[in-house]
Amino acid sequence: MRLHKNLTDAVIEGLSFIFNENHYADKVVERQLKKDKRWGARDRAFIAETTYEIVRWKRLYAEIAEVKQPFSVQDLRRMFAVWAVLKGISLPNWSYFENTPQRRIKGKFDELSKVRKFRESIPDWLDNLGVEELGELFWNDEIHALNTLAPVVLRANTLKISAQQLKNVLEDEGVEANLLKKYPDALVLSERVNVFSTKAFSNGFFEVQDASSQKVAPFLQVVSGMRVVDTCAGAGGKTLHLASLMKNKGQIIAMDIYENKLQELKRRARRNEAFNIETKLIDSKQLKRMQNTADRVLIDAPCSGLGVLRRNPDAKWKLKPEFLEQIRKTQQEILQNYSKLVKSGGKLVYATCSILPSENQKQIEDFLKSEAGRGFVFEEEDKIFASQSGYDGFYMARMRKDD
């Protein structure tokens, strides 16, 4: 691979926004890709993939480069040089790469790779927490899996097309994808391409959704004609899956505290031709009116997001212990409040994209012991780990209301 200065500079500028100004990596990459209209697909792929990789390995690369935050431009160039050397990429004869100690970089890498917090490039507190909640051996495997590049998985929109038909349509557009066993609507791309530019996407034939996330909607056990409430719908990935499972029959109420996310859900629903979705901003009076009315309630709760670090590597640098303490309280409050929407005989599903028992099993145990949980009976849970599944870490638990 030959490095180009304008692409390298775009990566380094983006890293400064992410590390020094705390911007979200996905937004920064999106902005950097628009800096030069002459860049082709390979150029944009280089910027995106290199930025994410250096974000993922920030602690390791900074330690090898002997730099600390806030990073100067020269610090970031040193980290970029570490990335290139470890990738076996020849450094160009540019002034700021002069005297790069390539042998020393490789030796330091070998030395630091013996220590997990450097090898897996994670903060000390997160490493300690992983061991505490999951055990030394399991945490070893899981954090390693969460540092691998996530595959791109699609979900066929069965309101319009089957998974096999989607595979054929994509092949006609030059996109190779394979069906996934045990995931009836899923296909995984053979190589990373921009699927959003395909006619199949504009026609609403699929959504990009990880295989683990695709297990949540079926876990609700919905059927056509039900009244379903998605309480933390966001931009609606699982809402749209529910609509397809219900064959557009019945009612789905998608709720969130953010109007912009619900607007995005409406746009996606139109493309998917999902017509049984009604969006509602969360309102305490409205919640009271909706008590005991839903056949199914989904709580896709806000969480640490540790199960999706592969696609959001900057999250491990933004996440703080105090946020985790607060989010656990929020999760229990949401369970207490939204469980009231389930009618007798109905079912409640609590889900997170976290791998921590304190956000998952412990929340369910506390809820079932509480006054609000007294009428509920635990049915089933599914604990999904990246090290075992090859996909995102997820948790889901289903409870039935018997009173």
C-alpha cells in the first residue's frame, strides 16, 4: 500500500476531532469523507478504516508512540506511524516520518502485548470491571472478540422481499452476500461495500442490522393484529423488524424522547412500506393513559453499549464509571414505569446491547422482586456474546404478566 499525504492528513485531522474535542467517530468520518469530491471508493475506505482502527487501538498506539492526551498534530502523526509500521506499510519520505524507530516500535508492541489492558487497548477501570463481572478467562475472550472488525449484516424487509430474493437482487447489482443459518432474514456481506448506494436499499428491500439485534423482535413472540409498544424506539431498527413480523397488521407504537430520531423512523418506515407504526414522543400523561393496554412491550434500554464496541470503538474512551452507575438506575426506572403498559396476559421484553450482568440479569432480578414486577413471571433469557456468536453482544429477557 502506498500512503498519500492528503488522505493521511484527513485521518490525522479526524483523529484530533475525536480524541481532543470528543466528537463521535462516525460523525467525524462522515464529515472527513466529504472534504474532497475527487476521492474514490478506495480513498474513502482508507480514511474510514484507518481512522476507526487508530481509535480502536488508541491506548496501545499512544503508549508505543510515547504520547499523551491532548494529542498535538505531531503526536497523532507518531501514532499514525505506529499504525503503519505494525501494518507493514512503508512510510513515505515525508519530514514528519523521519527517524521513525521501526525496530523499537515492533519491540514495544511485543512487550505491551503481554498485558491485556494494552493488548486490547482499554482503560484500566473497564478492564477491572470486565474481570469483576465476567471473570478473568471469559473477559479475555470477550474483549478480544469485541476488538475485531464487525461483519456487515443485512435484514431482508420481508414486507417486500425474502432473504433469498434479496441475495439474488444484490448479486445482480454486484454485491455478494450469504444467507445466515439460524437467522431467517439475515445476510452477511462477503466484503465491505457501500450498500446504501444500491437500488435494493432505495427500494426498501433491506436494513443494515447486526445478526444479534435481529433476534430481539422475534423474541417478543408477536403475531399479526397485536398492539405492541416499542418504548425506546430510537430510529426504529427493531420497530421496522416488528412491522415485518406482524405483516403490517395490528398497531406498533414507537416511542422516544427525541423527536429527530422519530422523524428518521418515519422516513425509514415509508421506504420499508411499514404502515402499522405510530410514533409518539414520551409524555408522562400519555403513559398513564396507555397503562394495561399492550399485548407486547419492548424495552430496548439505554445501556453502556459494551456489546457493540466493534462498530463503536470510540465508546470505550467516552464511557465513564459514573455514567454506568447512572445508566443502571435509569434502566430500573424504565422497567418500573413501562412495565405498567403491559395488559394481563401480555409480555414484556427487556433488551440491551451490553454484556454486563449488572445491566442485564441483575436488572431483571431486581425488577421481579419489586412491587411493579410482582405480577410478572420470568419466561426466558438469551445472553449473546461476541466471542461465542461472532456477532454483537446482546441480552434479552421475556416476562409474562399473569395478574
